[in-house]
Amino acid sequence: MQKIGIVGACGKMGRELVSICEKDPNIQIVRKITRSHRDLDFPLDMLIDFSSVTSLLDNLLLAVEKGCPIVIGTTGFKEKDHDLVQKYAKKIPIFYAENFSLGIAITKKLVQQVYQFFGQEQTIDISETHHLEKKDKPSGSAIALNKLVDNKATVISYRRPKVVGNHTIVFSLEEQEIEIAHRAKTRTVFAKGAVECAKFLHRKPAGLYNMDDYVREINGKCLLMSGC
């Protein structure tokens, strides 16, 4: 049985994670970790972090102290935060994703495919809509999607009530338009994805892992156009 600690367990995503883990007979939640409850006197096989970017260093240090992997779903990273993750990935296994939905992983590969096929003939627009409580703007997924098109897209962000997470990418050419969209119906899709990625990460060597690595293992191949 895998002993898991959940950082940010009181948040919306944290509560979803707790619910998913409690239903899994192969998982035991040994600690719901908050800022005021960070003692190290407990066994731990895995950390899952959906807290805040301001707690990133503390959570990485906790994982190193416990000698366990960490799955990070926190967004709003700056370059220094990515550098920090790269640094600690030399010591422990780290799985980082802006979005743990398999649908978004496939969406990203479709975006790459369209962009590579049509070259410079297109204008690109990315729109993302999330709930009012989401702090980072644009979303981490929108930023990642824009990187796939060499940051040439116009990115627009919306915050509306009762929206989980929608991303739409539109490629406009002179005579046609291509639209790729992903809409998350519930937060459960992200929680389920994070738990499955935690199972994937268990017993992996130190290094930085992402959704391509996960899909390669479960499918025996990479996603579309991933170049491997």
C-alpha cells in the first residue's frame, strides 16, 4: 500500500484528491499537510502538491527529507520556480504538469501537429476560461500551449463562475480555420490524473517527469508528434 501525503488538502483540488485516494484500496493517506502542520514524524512514499507556488521550496525540501517522490500540480510558476524543480529533480523523482488531464495532453500534441503543418501561414488565438478563484492568469496550460507555437498566439483569459477549465486554440488561415478545444467538466479529471501519475512515479529514479512519460508507459508509445 502506497503511503501518500497531500499538500493543500483543504483546497478545492486537495479535497478532490482526498476523495479519490480514500476510494483506492492501494493508497493510504498518512498526512493532510497544511502550512501549520509540517512535522516530519510519519512514513511517506509519495507527496502530491496542489498548494501554492509560495510553498514550493518547503514542499521540495520535505520530499527530499523523506526521500520520496513528489507530484506537483501547482501553477503560476516563474522561471526561478522551474529552475528550482530542475535542481531538486537531480535528487528525487518529480512529476510536474500544468494540467493532469489526459485530454489536455492530447490537445497539446494536436496543437503541435497543426502548427508544424501550416507553418507561418496562420494567426493563432488561445482563450482560457476558469473559475473566479483561480489566481494565475493566464493559466499554466495556456502558457504551455503558447510555448508550443513559439509564443506567437494571442492569449485571452476569462474568469467566470462555475467554470472548471476550458481551453480553445484557433488557427486562422486565409481560406479556413481550425479550432481545437478542451473542456474539463469537473475537477475530478485532474485529481484522478494526479493519482495515476503518482502511481507511475513510485519507484522511479531521480529525474523530472511529465505527461509524455506517463502516456509512453501506459500506452507503450508517445503521444502524437512527440518525436520519440
